[in-house]
Amino acid sequence: MSYSIAQAAQRSGLSIDTLRYYERIGLVDPPARDSGGRRAYSDDDLGWLAFVTRLRTTGMPIRMMREFAQLRHRGEHTAGRRKQILVEHRNDVRARIAELQSCLEVLDYKIDHYAVVERDLEATA
């Protein structure tokens, strides 16, 4: 199946400008072109965009994403380095999740505290 840049943007959740930027910096391959010279994204392109979006959502720096994309083009012999990048990033994501979990616990404590304060105020009213 083939998708226009607008359709690819909608399906990927990225803006058209972001798709063009990712293409310009080498994060995504330039898509094929249709007979009118317009970008024509494939299902494989959208799959890669979904993966790249996950990396970005989890905080991977563009620099590392570009390295990963370049290694991907060099073939299977780069699998070790690509795995290393993902393992290191997974460690970073896990650390961030732990930090957020700690913050969530503080929020839960404060919310519970204010619920008790509200109940006490209602009981004395």
C-alpha cells in the first residue's frame, strides 16, 4: 500500500514538517515517489516511523536515533552495536520510569492527605 505524506503524517502521528525533517537529517529514508513526484510512503516506511516515534517518545536523543538509522543501513553486521544502543536506552527508560514512580507515590500521598483534610472539614461543618 502507498500513502501520501499527509496520510503518513496522520497514521504516524507526526506532522508533515517532522516527516520532512526526519528525511532531511537521515533518520528516515527518502520515500519512493509517485508518478507526480510526490512522496509515497510504504507500510515498511510507516513501521520504521512507528519505531522511531517510540524511541523519541522514550527520550532517545536524535543523535542516537540517527546513529541507529545509519547502522541499520549498513546491514546485519551492525546488530551488536544496534543492540547495545537499545540496551543502554532501555536502561535509561527504566531509570526514568523509577523516577516517575517515585514522583507518583508522592502525589498519591498528597492526594490522600487532602482527601482526609476534606473529610475532616466536612465532619466539622
